[in-house]
Amino acid sequence: MIGPEFEYQKQKDLAVLDLLRRHSDVSKPHRIEHHFLTDSRTGGAELLEWARLHGFQVSPLQEAESQGRLYYYFDLVKSSIPTIENIAPDTGLMLRLAAEFECTYDGWGCEAVPGETG
């Protein structure tokens, strides 16, 4: 069940948002990158296609190896104002998509957006 995973992810989201507030103007939209890993090129490609059809920007499906194990990684990208009210539903969706397409959701990140200088 996704319930405990969602609550764990929400705590991680709150920690990232707290750090982001210290270094970025969180009243402005940010390019949120949701990170995924998978052992299946097919699962990754299918999730990327789903994301394209549903309005996400997507990164290329990249191949890598770690300790002799081949895996794939990619990002789904969405611009939004980084608040828990915006991020929590998105990360809930990412957890559901990861389960459906046999991928692992590895959290999200974004670059800091500078505030007004003056």
C-alpha cells in the first residue's frame, strides 16, 4: 500500500522545502524534477510516454551501471510554486506511477530561484 510510503515521502518533501526556503524565492515557480530509477528499459519508456501525454516535460532515458548492475534513470519535470500543497499531490502521483510502471521514485529536486534584489 502506498499510505506509509506517501507519509515518508511527505516528510522528505517538508525537509527539502525547508532547505529550499532558505536559499530560494519560493513564491516563484520552480522547475521541479521528479527522479526515477528502473531496471526495465520498457517500464521507463512507458512511464516517459505516459508523462509526455499528460503534460510533463521529460528527460531522456539514460543508462548507467553500478556494481555490475545495469539500470536506467530519468526525470519528469513540472513547473510549480514549491509548497507542500503543490508538492505532496505530485509526489503521491509519482509514487503511484512508479508502482504502476515498475520503477522507483527517487524524490525531487530543483534549482534555487533568486528573489528580487534591491
